[in-house]
Amino acid sequence: MIKLGIPSKGRLMEDTFAWFADRGITLARTGSDREYAAEVSGIDGVALVLLSAGEVPRELAAGRIHLGVTGIDMVREKLALWQAQVAEIAHMGFGHADLIIAVPDFWVDVATVDDLDAVAAAFRRKHGFRLRIATKYHRLVREYLRERGVADYQLVDSQGATEGTVANLTAEAVADITSTGATLQANHLRMLSDGPILASQATLYASRTADWAGCDLAALMKKLGLENPDIG
Ligand SMILES: Nc1ncnc2c1ncn2[C@@H]1O[C@H](COP(=O)(O)OP(=O)(O)OP(=O)(O)O)[C@@H](O)[C@H]1O
Ligand SMILES: O=P(O)(O)OC[C@H]1O[C@H](OP(=O)(O)OP(=O)(O)O)[C@H](O)[C@@H]1O
């Protein structure tokens, strides 16, 4: 059996169901709204596992699921050497979101990462502690700022409602996902103009560590109209 892990709720789940339905595979939740059980029809040998989008990378890396749907941001944040552990099979064309850094609107002198760097040094001298950036994307933000030579900052962990941290005075800036920009605007934040740290969308991944014996991946790929991936 190929174990296919998909997000258990929300738009990501609905859009995943629709993406597979367009290709002749019906995924459906069974039981009550609260029961995380599901079934697959239109192809044999595939079992569905419903789980949080954030857990899909770990389950793929551990080989507990063969295939999984989640955002590119989730995989690159959670798996250090993601290419060794998973293969990107298909970008699915939904769940588009950009990981960005945003600062308060009234920081009129800060438009770019270079400006943020300058302000960060001044901030530390003035306040005696490093400028705080709230995020749940620790790995991606650290990597990005290191590559740009920004060092005078600290990350503050925020697993949700990240844009609220500035008004709550627990951070001076945020690094989070944005789609329409409405949440940033409502919280009086403005993204830096350098472009996103990462452009994410929902993606179908295959595990390189799972035991594929007895799994007919070729049949599934054919049904989905995709090339057979090299998962080594
Ligand atoms: N506003 C948005 N528009 C489009 N995609 C988004 C948006 N917010 C988050 N996403 C994407 O949805 C995926 C799941 O994000 P989310 O943070 O909701 O996952 P999660 O925390 O694992 O979910 P759960 O609430 O089940 O724990 C990520 O890949 C992210 O890029
Ligand atoms: O640019 P927008 O269209 O406004 O979307 C961006 C928001 O969507 C996500 O939050 P989500 O609703 O998933 O909740 P979260 O705060 O728990 O992450 C993300 O973390 C932003 O807060």
C-alpha cells in the first residue's frame, strides 16, 4: 500500500481533494467531521493518512508515509537536507504564499534588508538588546539573514498570530507567510521590498526513505499524468 499523507482540514485539504479528483482519484473523509478517517477510490493500493501540514515533512523523512502534500515552506523549514529525504513530484498550483519579513509601517527609513541591518545595529546600541523578529520559520529566516550579513537580531518563537507580536511589544519585526497581504495591513506592518525569502505553494512530495516494496508508484503516477520520479 502507498501511504499518502494529506492535510486534515481547511483549504489545503479541500484543494488537495479537488486536485486528485481532477485526475480521477476520489479522496474523501469518512465518519464524523471530527473523525480523522478517510478513503480513496479510483485507484487501488493507495491508503490515505490525514495529518497536520506541519507534520507531513517529518513523516516523509521518517518513511512513515510514501507520499505527502504540504507547502514548500514546511519542507524547507523542517528538513535540514530536504533533497536527501524527499523528492518534489508536482507543484499543485494552490496554497500560494510568500515567506517575508515585515516591519512596522512607521519605520519609514526601513525598506530593504540592508536598511533593517542598519537599524538593527542602532537598535542594539540604544536598547542594549537585539532587535526581535517573531517567526515560526527559524531555519529559513536565519539562513536568509546570514547570507545577507545581518547578525544584530534575535528570533522570537511565534507559532501563530505572529503579526500581533509587534503590537503586543514582544517583537519589533516579523517573518511570516503572506498571501493577500490583508493580515500585514491590518496589523500596520509592511513587508521589505527585497522580494520573498521563499515563494511557497502546495506540493506533492515522495519519501526517499520509505520502504517502496510492493507499492505500484508507476500506476499512480500514470493516473496522475506525471513522470515517474527518481526517488533513488
Ligand atoms: N494565508 C495563506 N494562504 C495560502 N497558504 C497559506 C496561508 N497560510 C498558510 N499557508 C500555507 O499552508 C500550509 C500550512 O500552514 P499552517 O501554518 O496552517 O500549517 P499547520 O500549522 O501545520 O496547520 P495545523 O493548523 O493543521 O497545525 C503552509 O505550507 C503555508 O504556506
Ligand atoms: O496575507 P494573508 O492573506 O492575510 O494571509 C496571511 C496569514 O495567513 C496565515 O495565518 P493562518 O490564518 O494560517 O493562521 P496562523 O496565524 O495560525 O498562522 C499566515 O500565518 C498569516 O497570518
